[in-house]
Amino acid sequence: MSTLERARRHLKAHPMALDAALAVGVLACMVAGSFVDPHGKAGVTWTFRTPDALSLVLIAVGAAALVFRRRAPMTVLAVTGAVALVESVTGDPRAPVAMSAVIALYTVASTTDRPTTWRVGLLTMTVLTGSAMLAGPLPWYAQENLAIFAWTGIGATAGDAVRSRRAVVAAIRERAERAERTREEEARRRVAEERLRIARDLHDVVAHHIALVNVQAGVAAHVMDKRPDQAKEALAHVREASRSALNELRATVGLLRQSGDPEAPTEPAPGLDRLDELAGTFRSAGLPVEVARADQGTTLPAAVDLAAYRVIQEALTNVQKHAGPDAKAEVSVVRVGPNVEITVLDDGAGEDDTPEGGGHGLLGMRERVTALRGTLTTGPRYGGGFRVHAILPVKSRTRAAEDAV
């Protein structure tokens, strides 16, 4: 760090020391100006003069007041304006005491608002210039009187310009900080949404396949001794379900890989085109499932297609887990106007036929459907069983906006 930079930081950390240095500089300028007379007998010549004792006292008071210009700018302006007023009326020859008033006026303009600057600046210019013209020893049109008017105007204008620039810089910095905070909040929100989506996928995959594995393993254990062929078939279903679970877990967890990592997932997300395959896995696990489709070959957006598949998967998993061993399930997919309606019914009468009693299955379904601006209703059926009904828009928000354009 250079010596100049260290000095700048030290003065910035100690503003009163900087003001004291400024007061010393202004004092030196005013004292030097009080001993010089630009008006000689033969025209504009520079000659030495002896200032009055009162002028020197006023110079000292005005310079000393500038030390406190940041703490009490209005008070300092009043003090320096008073000494400048006294000098303009009594000084002959006149000393440049008004320099301290100009500095004080600049400080007021740079630290207050524009209306205050206008009022205080006009008052200072009027009082000092008017008193010098009307009550001073020089003619009203003298250069010194016009100089007071000019310099006070320059001080107020410069202070207002500095204040405006500080306000602009502060606004730019504040907007940049707000934009940075907004970007960080948006990034955190997207990360949270992505984590929630992945958690829902993991729940759907694990709950479905583990339920099938559990059922088939129970069947194999039950018939192992008496019917080994059926036990082998059940174990084959366990192996197939576990393989499917591992594949879907690999594809889901693969979303967490970095963009440059190898083995990125390439398998498409499941949809209603795999509905028969999904129903077949449950039939293999011992749950009779009937599928009826009246969606007329509707092509769904990827997000809607995945949500429909996951809703059916989770609903059938809940039937498998909660509806009892003799339960049957019915799945229907119907196109109704701009929506596709998914309904899963069961006639089970298990001990816990209301899946809300445990887990996050219904919550995950509701979040999926709500994210697509759909609706989900669930509840027990009259006479026993449970009903899951989802209404999903065929067109996603993005696709609808593109079609509207």
C-alpha cells in the first residue's frame, strides 16, 4: 500500500483531522490574501498591504469554525457568515473572510437536501452580497461585491452536485446489492424446489418397488417348503422389482451429477405409455388391477405425463400397503376438455385404509399436481375403499403461452 493510500485511509477514518487540515489551509489562504492588494495606483498591480487587527481576528474565527463543519454544518455556516458579514461592512481594505463562509455553504449543500440548499444558499448570497453593496465602504458595483455573489453561488452549486453524485452512487450500489440478493434467493429457491422434486421421485420409486419386494418375499417365504415353483416365481418378481428400483434410483440420483460427470442418465422419464407395465408389476405382486383409458391418444407434456404416472404409482402402492390382501384396484385415465383426469379406486377394507395416516405419499402427490395447477382429491369411498382423483391440465403453462403467441 502506497503512502498516499495510507494517508487517505487514515484521514477517512478520522474526519475531524481532515477538517482541521482543511481549516489550516483555508486560514493560510485567507491570511495570504489579506496581505495582498490587487488594486494599485497605476491600475491592476499586486502590492502588499497591512490588514486590520479585526480582520485577522475574523479570519481566525472563520477558519477555526471550519473544524466542526461536519458535526454542525448549519451552526458553522452561521458563524462564518456572521464574520464574513462583519468584514464586508467594516473591512477597508477588505480581507477574504468570505472564503470560510463559501466552504461552510458547500458543506451544508453537500449534506442536506436540495430544497434546504436553495433556501440557505439564496439567503447567504442575498445577505452577504446585499450588505456588502449597501453598507460596505466600496461602491456597490465593485469587483469584491460581485465576487461574494459569485463564490457563494459556486459553493452552493458544487455542494449540491457532490450530494447528487453521492446519491446516484449509493442508489447504484443499493440496486446492485438488491440484485445480488435476489439472484441468491432465486438460486436457493430453485435448489430447494429441485431437492423437493428429487425427494418426491425417490419416495415414489422406493415406496413402490420396496412394497412389491416385501409382498413377493412374503409369498416366497410362505410357499417355500410346499410349492417351490411358486416360490421361485415370487423370487423372480423380487429380483425384477429390485432391478427396476435400482435403475430408477440410478436415473434419479444421476440428476445430481455435475454437467461434466460421466454416465449421465439417458433413460426418458416414465409416463402413461408405461401404465400397462406398471399395472403388470402390481398384478405380479398379487393385486388385481383393472385399467381403463379414454384419453384418446392424448400426447401430454413431459411434466404432466410424469405427474400422472407418479400419482397412479403412488396410489396403487398405497392400495398394496394399506387396503388388505383381498383388495382390488381400478385405474381410469379420461380426457375431459382441456384436462386429463386420473382416478384410482380400491375396495379394500384393511386396518389402515386411509394413507394419510402415515408417510408422505399423499403429500407428494398433492405437491406434484398443485405444481402443474391441477387439483387432487382423496378420501374414503362410501361402503369401503379409497379414492384418489387428480385433474391435470393437458397444456402446461409454458406450452399454453407459446400457443397463445
